[in-house]
Amino acid sequence: MCGIVGAVSTRNIVPILVQGLQRLEYRGYDSCGVAVYDTDAIATQEGPLRRARSTSRVAELLSQVQADKVVGTTGIAHTRWATHGAPAVHNAHPHFSHGPHTIDGLTHRPGRIALVHNGIIENHDQLRAELEAKGYVFASQTDTEVIAHLIDSVYDGDLFEAVQQTVVRLHGAYAIAVFCRDEPHRVVGARAGSPLILGVGTHAAAGGELFLASDAMALAGVTDQIVYLEEGDVVDLQLGRYWITNRPAEGGEHVRIEPAQRPVRTVQAHSGAADLGPYRHYMQKEIFEQPRAIADTLEGVAGIVPELFDGQGRDGATGASAWRVFQEIDNVLILACGTSYYSGCTAKYWLESIAKIPTQVEIASEYRYRSSVPNPRTLVVTISQSGETADTLAALRHARRLGMEQTLTICNVATSAMVRECKLAYITRAGAEIGVASTKAFTTQLAGLFLLTLALAQSRGFLDDQAEAEHLKAMRHLPTALQAVLALEPQIIAWAQEFAAKENALFLGRGLHYPIALEGALKLKEITYIHAEAYAAGELKHGPLALVTSEMPVVTVAPNDTLLEKLKSNLQEVRARGGVLYVLADADTRIERAEGMHVIRMPEHYGALSPLLHVVPLQLLAYHTAVARGTDVDKPRNLAKSVTVE
């Protein structure tokens, strides 16, 4: 989603800001911009604040700043995913304040505050009306511009103090970076509900430079010394020094400020993962990286023990004991969104059938807005690729407020807010996932959730040594099995050529594979813009069968499990209505090719772990259909990679 980069230095930081934005492009955006304090422009009519914005890609922004010779030693930059206001240059960040002091006839010159913002300010309408009454001029439809004007309205020579006074009035989520015309070499940041990090510069000749960013990847190659700001932190960056305070609390005429100590961590945020190599798109590359990603995720797993999920503590100290937590719980609540939600739906089948523990799966964005019945003996499991998903974090905090303190996350980013806020964690090792449509993050989540299932089964007395050995053997064989599935790509390309001409599709699955059908439909809609729905196959006759025609392809996941014969009956229901079936069948299912029945044979039946194999052809089908339709595979319209707003 939106990305932030900011810097205070003695060297020209525009190349660093733009490069940081390029490394955040994978998150999704529809406009971008940069603003700097340019000491060379002080004497010009333009003034020291200079800005470039674009609704094109960051590469176009780079050309613009080079052509306009935008340089500066203090600055901020942003990629925006539109929430308030259409994708347009006047809505792009950074925003400048335009207060009464800047009005000169009909000309509104840039004010003294420059600001970028991730998140959503829920009380922006009230604040806008208040500021307009004071004479502030709004040049955009964004909620963000309200923050710039509000800081300007309370500014009295100290930017840090002005930001402290401002954030107590903001309702909603924000990560901001701001600098002021009147205070060169100073940037102030604050966060609540959206991630923000501080980077401590290591460039010897740069005079103690400091950075802000929404993701450590933005600073890859610039610094590996990272401070993760906590919820409510406000940070002041000046050359060679910084300080952090907790969220200020209102207290009479003044705000109360408490200093905060946050550790500096060495973080290797590799940008090499962004190299495409021989692949046409990142999504294709990441689909084919899945055997390696699964192998890495399982590396070091010699046996199934609860300790695999032990917490590490926020500062690297010994964290919570999974064994103790597992002994204290009697049910599981899974909270997630999108693709991660479907991995949780799959895990429900495993947890209840193997670990014999009641499991509920909730869409995170819905869970915290309904009345529920909390149980303190619940293990709350969150699933997130980035570990910064706003809805899932909010749902986690809601569950904790309800008294459910036993928390565990399956996450791909060890330094994320999700990991820091949960007692227990299993870190998947998918590596950086650039494509917006998740692939390897999903399969590694499934691997982590299956390990969790086995660990819970062991702690509850439902996993003997023989069963453990069999499950581990199957898991270790997954990379090889996935390679065999990837070899089916030529057959899937043939299907994709037919799908490219369609505008609607149905996906069917039963039992453990119903969530895989849901995930397959999601992938197709995300990147091809074909309307796709998924159903439990037994539900066909309860309504969806009315949609079936020869123009409605029906994709079916058909493993050789206990529901196979039921599923075959569902397939006949489709054929009898003239529907065209595309079936991913295990080799021993005796589902044969025929008129209106396209069949791809899976290399082997894989039992409980079959979802990890069956989802891969669905990923490839979505990918090659998108390529055939000419869509922007890695950056589908209207979507973002890391959803950090509600």
C-alpha cells in the first residue's frame, strides 16, 4: 500500500528518496511524489520547498526531478494508494500547508509545512471545517492535507512540539513524515496503526544522516541499522541525533510527553529479491520459487515440538513458552484477511481433524465490529504476509482487549508489528513477495499452519511417534512434489488461452479443498478481472447451478479423498446443464477427458497436504490468463500489496 521515505543528511538525498520509492513499488500505488528543502532555491521565487508529483510510475517521477534539477539535503517521498480523492496530481503526496499567511491575492504559494501520510484520518471532515474557518485553503480532496494544515496552525517555531500537539487530535490510523521550511535539517515522524521505522545512517561522509520509512526494504543498501517505532511513537530526526516519545496525552493547556527507548536492530533488507531473472513477471517468478520457499520454511524442523512457536521477546530476550500456552487453551480463533483468510479456512480442517481442537476462522475486518463471546482459553492465531495488515492487527488488539491473551502469528516478516505483538510466532521463509497477488506466501502459510496443527496435536496427546514421522516425511517431500506440479504449466497455458475470452467462471471444491477453490477464484479476479466465484460443490444445486452455461467455465479441484464420489455427482450436474468443466484430478480418481470435460492429472495424491499442491495450478491458470488478456499482472488495478489502512 502507500509507502513513505524520508531523510535528513548533508548530501543530496533525492536519489535515495526515489530509489526507496522504487523498492516500495511492489506494495501498489497510483501516484507518487517527493518534496525537499533546497537551499539553492531560497533566493528564488519558488522558495526552499520544492516538490515533484506524478500519477505515473516512479521512473517518470525520477525523470521529472532530474529535468527540474530538484536537489536537497532534507526531504520526504511517497507512493499513494488512493482512499480519499481520485488518483490525480493535486491529490498526490507530499502535501504543503496553505494557510492564511500564504495567501497573496489569487496566488497560493507553498506554505511552510510539507507532509506525507499513510493511513486514514476518520475525523478529517470536522478538522477540515475548523481549518477552513481559520482561512486555510485546501488544494486536494485528501484527508492527509488536513494534517499539514493542522500542524501549521499550531506551529510556533518547534516542529516536534507542533506534531505532538497535532497527533492527539487525529482519530484513525496514520504514519506521517513532515518537515518545515523554517527548520532545515529536521524531519518529524509519528505512527499509530500504520508502520514506520527509523534508519540510522552509516555513510561516513554524510554527517550523521537519519531516515524514516514505512518498510525496511526502502532503505536496503542505505543502512541496515533500524529502529522499529512502536504504536503511538513520535520521533524527531536531526543531523546526528534523534529522540522518540510515546504518544502524547492531552493534559490541560499542554501535552504530557514521555521519552521512549527503542532498540537499534541490524536488519538485512535485501533488494536482490526484486530481480526478475528469466521470468516475465514477479508473480511467475514467485510461483516457481515455491519449492525453495517451502524448503526454507521447513529448514531446521527436525521434529514436531511446540517450541517451534516459542516467542522471542521484543528485544531478543526469551519470550513466551508455546508448550505452556498450548496447555492452557481449549479452542483456536484464526483472524486473517484475503488470501491469508483462505489459508486459515484450510487450517480449520486440519486443526479439527488432526489436533481435535474446536477452531473458528474470522475475517479480521468483520470480527472486531460484531459482538462475540470471548473465551480466555482461546489461542488467537493471526496470519499475515507482511505482519502489518491493518485489519488483522486491529482484530488482534480487539481480541486481547476482550481478555484473550494467548496469541500466535504465522507471518513472513520477523520484524513486523504482528510478530512483536503476539506471544508466539512461526516465521515463514517465503522471502520478499513482490507480486500483489500472493502465491508463495500462501503456500508457506499453509506449511506453517500444518506444523502448528501437528504441534497442537502432540501437546494434546493426538500425535504418536509413527504419525509424526509420516507427516514429517510428507512435508519434506513437498518441494519435490511441487516441482512435479509446476511441470504441468504447458497444459495450464492451453486452458488459459480459452479462459482469456471468458468474463465469468465458477470454482468448485469440497471439504479441505473448498478453501483452495476460493483462493483460485480470488487469484483469477485479482489479476485477470474475470468475475469468478467459488462454492462448496455440494451447494451447486442450492442456487449457483442457475449460472451454468457453455460460456461459464467450471474449475474443479478433485483429489482422491473421501468426498470424491460426491464430487463426481456434482460434476455430472454441471455436464447435464451444458457446462464446460476444467478438472484438476489426482491420477487415481478415474475422471476421464470427454466432451466438455478437460482434465489435468496431478502427479500424485498427497493426503492432508494436498491443498499445497492443488493450489499451484490455480495460480498458474490465473497468471497465464492474465498474460493472455494483457493485464498488469504484478500491479493489478485498484489493489495494493500490503493493506495498511482499514
